[in-house]
Amino acid sequence: MSASGGKLNTRDVLKAVAALFNPNSPQDVRQKANRWLISFQKQKQAWMISDAILRTPNLNINEYHFAAATLRSKIQHDFFDLKKEERGRLRAALMKHAVNHVTDQVRMQLALAISALAIHLVSTEWPSALKDIVTYFKKPRTAMTLLDILTVLPDECGNHKTCARRIVRKRAGEAFSIDTENVLGILKEYIRSAGSKTNLQFKVFRCFLSWVRYGDISPQRLADDPLFKYTFQAVEKPALFEIAVEVLSELVLHTQDMKRYQPAVAVLVPNILKLGPKFDEALRDGDDETCRNLARLFVDVGEVYTPLFLKPNRQAQIVVELMLKCSAHPDKNIASMPFNFWWKLSRALCDRSFPRKIKEQFERPFITLIGSLKKVMQYPPSLRDFKDNQAISDCKRMRYIAADALVDTVSVVGVQRVLRILYTEMMKEWERYKQNKENWRGVEACLYCFRSLARRVSNEENEVLPKLMQFILVKEVQEQFALRYTATLIVGRFHEWIRHHPRFIEPLLKFVVTGLGSKLRLVVSSAAFAFNYVCTGCANQLAKSYILDLFKVYKVSGHLPLRERKEIVEGLTSVVTRLPLQNENGYLKGLTEMMKPLAEILKGAIDRKMLHVEPHKTKISDALDLVAQIFMSITEASEDRIDEDQKSKTQRRKHTVFILSHLKPILDTLMLQYLKDDSLMERVCRCWKYGIRAVKLGFTHMLKPLLNRLAELFPEHPHSSFLYIICVCVSEFGKQPHREYQEVMAKAYVVFTKHGMNTLRNSKAFTDNPDVVGDFFDMQKRYLTHCPRIVFSSELIVQVFQCALVGIGVHHEDACAMLMRFFCYVH
């Protein structure tokens, strides 16, 4: 059968529907029927055939549902296929079908179809749409149909699937909003006459929710409307509880303008707060779903009406108590719901204009909150080891947001007070742990709380943190993997504090280094992280007394994963940059010792011609990454040193140039060997990139040979990494006035611009080479920034613009962003 050619008939459609919904049909038959029906729905004959199916008696529900869904889809997407007289006939037919078909699925599709049609026509051919719909369906037999239409009508005004212009949907929404109070009157009649019919009551509240969300209800009408009273009554009925709570939440959000909606707020707040005992009952019964719905409602009240609760009155007390109960719920998803409320409350209390005496009255709830936050941060009992990455990821997400709430607590209570509380709690949990080694989660959560506060604690703190650091060094802490992991992270986070308390440097660094030998990857990662941060934070002290010990760690770290090795390299480099310049064991010796084993790996592979053989290829890749990391860390350390004079900086840079010069032959050889390997070529170029940034003008004698080499290679091997080396050179040398620099940069511009445009000669090339796109136009932007004379004297800028216009629709986020930045910069 074919829906794209020939005359379609009702029998073919019904046959395809039967095949699609018959569970005994083979899979290929069902797939073929599905494709045919999708094609059918796009044909103009689908209007007539779907109408005919709905008029045919004694068909099954699947056939009626498909026909109704097809009409709904056609109105949403192909409405303008209909002529004016056809639209009138369709309207009459839909109204009739909605009366005749009362099953839920079919009725809902017809309600959507009528709503979509009303949206299209209300501002032109059918201005009385809502009134006509109410008149036509306001009968006991069609009450459900009317409620379905009234429910979806405001929703569909915001539905972009309805193929109507935005202005048409906006005008339709405004037209329907005028009749909001009439609709509420209808709902009131239905709710009064519903009796014990919970299905009808549910429909009424669902419709009320839709009009609260999208309609325009006057403040006074909202406060006086009996539906308010009925909604609170519905909360007590299990079948209506969820929809009633949803309506109340929407009413709270609708009345955010408390001044305008003051009468409604005066009714909402006390009645919602009366639901506290229901939350207590659900908590006792283990009814998490009821707790979740009520918690969401309480949180909405707390967040929307925060200004009401900033005074120490009974309502404020009740709200805060409810938030504390929610935060203490065993389900962490429920417990996390009020966190934004605590943030809003803390911001308000910490405002300088807020009375201090009132703020002090709110301190007690925040202190109570600390215990709940500690429980949220605890790993679940189901997590017995750290090998389930998904479970760990889920826990981390929850811990992060709980940590933010703890910081909010600090802003109200004060960091010193919180530290004392946490240490006391940790000691209690430690006693439980000593009695049963399975009780480690409470101790670990307290440690994590300390870690979360690192940025808030003064480096001069001398009461709690010394005791915490002593606790970390306890043997039992080091033997439990989770405690060791979090304790190690604490050491890294408090590296600034450790610098101001040098007596802890040696024992804590030893603790960290021991962790590098752990069998658990997470502990190793945390140890490498802490090693980096302690070295960075305590670089001066370590350079004076511990440099040999640090090099021992570096030399035995080759078995670690690359990420951890990079952390160690970064930390050690920070210390090496603090070594004296003149001493024979100073900076040059330290940098040489770092580079030597990496250079040996690279040169050994070259000499043995093992550049393309595993595992040598992986070792080369890792070595290049570490070389680049060393140069990058040198640059960062140099930028951070504000105490070093210019003479010392120049001398240190000369030593770095010396090292880079000795690496040059190796990097040149690797560049030629890996012309067909994008990944390794990118790593070679990263070494140049960060090496140039580390030595800056010290690279002068190597600049011309490198650029000439790249210019020779780029036409045949257009690696994007070549372009970003040019970008770095332009940034470092483009503004230098010397003729030598300008000539070299001008030649590079011509060569790389011409061949770059040749690489990006059509839209497909833009899509296939997003990295080249990004780096090519970054290069153009940098030339325009640092040496515009070169650009405008080459006469290539017009061709560059033409090239950019070819790729303006490139389907790659980063490449497209760089292209747009180029246009914006030129503009």
C-alpha cells in the first residue's frame, strides 16, 4: 500500500491501523504500517477519511483514536490547507464528534483539535468560540468533554506545535482570558453538583489549575471564590489530594505580587500552614509521595512569601518549623527541596539593614539545620565501596547542593560557631564508629562539611582546625578508605591555612603521599589533587626544606594514571619555580630534573624507531602532555609571583629558554613523524604553545625556524594545532615594533590565510573541519587585534570575509561561536 500516490480510502486506513495495533502482527508488518500511517497523515485526503472514520459506528477505540489524533495533528500543522467554507464544516463536524465519542482517549484528542481550531479562528471567523463551546457542551452527558476542552484551551495558547503565528496565539489567549470568571463560574457549578463523583471533581480541579496558570483572575475574585474552599477540602480526599496540592502551589505562584493579591494571600497562607499535621502523619506512615507533594507546597509558600516571614511571629515560626521538618526527611530528594528557601532567608537576614536582634532569633533554626545537612551529605547504606560510579555521581550532586546550604548557614550563624558544632558532631560520630566500623558514614559526612567551608575559614583560625588536622592524622582515619578520601580532600582545600601553620606541612604531606599508593582510584585521585594544592599553597616552605622529598614522589609516580601525574607535575613545578636562581641546586637544576625523564622517553622512542608502536606511542603521548603541563605551570606560577623583581624574572626565563632549546630537536622530529596523527600532533603543538607562553620574548631565536617549518607543512597537512601555535605567536610577538618580528608574522599571515581558506573552500569543509574553523578565525581575530597593519596591507581580508560567509551555518557549537566572534569583532 502507498500513501503517497493513488487514491486513498477508509478501508486501507483501517487495515493499517489494525496491523499497527495488533499485538500478534510481526514487527516488520507493524513498522511498515506505522510508516504508512505517518505518510497518510500528511496527505490532504486525511481530513475527509478521518472525519468518515469518526462517523462510522461500531469501530474499535484504536481506529477512533487514530482518526481523532489525525484531525488534531492536521489542525495543528496543516490548518492553512483548508478553505474558509471547509473550516466551517470542520468546526461543526468536530463538535458533533465530541458529543458522540465519550471514551477518554478519543475525547481528549477531539478536545485538543477543537482547542487548536478555536485558537486559529477566535480573532477572525469565530469570535464567540468559547461561548459557543460552553453552550454546545454544557449538558450533563458532555460535562467531561466540556471540562477537557476548557482544560486544554489555555494550555494550547502557549503550545508552539499549533502552527499559528505567535501574535495569533497571543490574541487568542487574551480573548479567552476575558471569559476567565465565566469559566470559574462553570467550574463552581460542576463542583457543587459533583457530589461523590471524584472523577468529575478531579476534572474540575485540573481545569481550575489550567485557568489559574494561564488565565487572568482578579485578586478579589480569587480570594472570594468558593473554589478556594473546595480546594482545601479536596486535600483531605486521597483521590484528589495530588491535584489539589498542585492547584494550591499554582495559586501561591500566581499570587507572588503580595500587595496586589493580599486578600488571597491572607486566605492561602494560614490554610496551607494548617496542613503541617498531615505531613507529620505521612512521615510516620512512611508515605513519601504525600510528603513530597506537601513539601513542594510548603517550599513554594516559603520562597514566594519570604518577606512575610521575616518578622518573629507565629506564622514565621510555623513556616520555619515546616522547612526544618522537610529538610530532615529521610528521602534526600525531599530533604533538598527547602534549600533554596534557606538561601533566600539567609540573604534577607544578612542584609545590612536587617535588625540584628531579629536575625539572632533565626539563628537557632539554622543551627538545627546543620544536623539535617549532615545527614543529606551521608553516603547511603547501599554504597559499600566506591566502585559504583553512577551511585557516587548521584551522591556528589546531592552533597554539592547540601554544601551550598551549609554555607548559607554560616552566613547567618557565623563560621566559628559552625566549626565548633561540626567538630562536636564529628566526635560523637567517631565514638559510634569506634564501636562499629560500619558506622563510618557519619564521620565522613562531618569531614565533608569541613571541606565545604574551606573558603569561609580564616587562615588565622586556631581553635578547631588544628584539632581537625590532628584528627586526620589518626591511624584509624587513614585505614578507612572513605574517611581517608575525604580527609585528603580537606588537606587540599585548606592548603592556604596549612601555609600559615607550617608545623602541619610535613605530617600532612606525608599523609597525602601515602595515599598515592592506595589501591582505590578515588583515594589516589584525591591524593594527587591534595599534593598539587599543598605544593602550590606552601611552595616557599617546600622549596627550602622538602624539594628532594618531592622529587622522590615525582620519580616514582610513573605508574599513576595521566590525570594524577599531571596534578603532581603541576604541584612540583610550583615549588621548583620558587627555587633560587644562582644555587647549583636551584631552578635550572630542578627544571632539568623534571624534564629529563620525559625527554629520555621521547628520545628513546625516536632512537629505537618505536614512535608508532604501542605501548611506546601511549608513553610518548603522556610524556608530551606532561611537558606541556610543566610549561603551563611555569607560566601560571610566574603570573602569580608579584614579589619577584624584573631581573629575577628575566633570569628565570633564560633558564626556561635553555630547557626549551634542548627540547626543540626532539619536538621537531616528532612533528615530522606525526604529520598523519592528529592526536599526537596536537600534543606536540601544545608543548610549543605553552613553551612559547612560558618564555615569551625569549623565544625570539626559535620563532622564525618554527614558523617556516609550519608554513612548509600546513599546505599538505592542515592541522588546526598549527593554527593555534600561530595564534600564540601573534599574541606574544604581534605588537613588537621590530621589523624582524613584523616580517615573520606577515609571511605567516599570508601563508596560513591562503591555505586555511583553501582548506575551508565549501560548506562541507566547514562541517568536516570544525577545529580548523575555530582556530583559523581565532587567528584572524588575533591578527586584527595585535597587528592590523599586516591584515589590511595583504588584501586578503576581503577573501577572508567571503570564506566566513560560506561557513556561517556550520553545525558545530565552538566553531560557530568563533566565527560569530570574528564577525562581531570586525563589526
